[in-house]
Amino acid sequence: MACSAWLDGFLTIDNFACSGQSAGTSTYIGWSDPSTNVYFSGDISEIPIYNRALQTAERQSIEQYLKPKWNLPFSYQG
């Protein structure tokens, strides 16, 4: 399975390999790399997670909902 990541309305990681979590494994948000112990320095207000890839219009709709809710300063990428 391939995954993508978006940050502030911009595609930051595209088509990287990912797989579902299994029992006994952990998911970390805001952790750069387990071998470096580098952590994200900032606020994470909300993380929507979906079990499928969203269409562009769906993603933009969610971004439009989140932008005023959290007073996000970004513009959207198509």
C-alpha cells in the first residue's frame, strides 16, 4: 500500500510504502525517527485519519473545514 502526507495544504510525502498496524505495534505522531529521538516542536490540534485515499475535492473540503476552526494560515494546493 502507498501513502501520502499533506502539511498545511501541501503534499510533503508522496507514494511512500506503508502498511496497517498489527497488534502489539505502536504509531507515533510527531516523532521524526526512532533512531534519532527527534520530536516535533509545535502544536498538533487535530489529525484526521482515513482508511482510504481521499480524492482531491474531499481533502480540500476537509482543509476548508479545518482552516477557520484552527485559524490555519495556509492556502490550498490543488
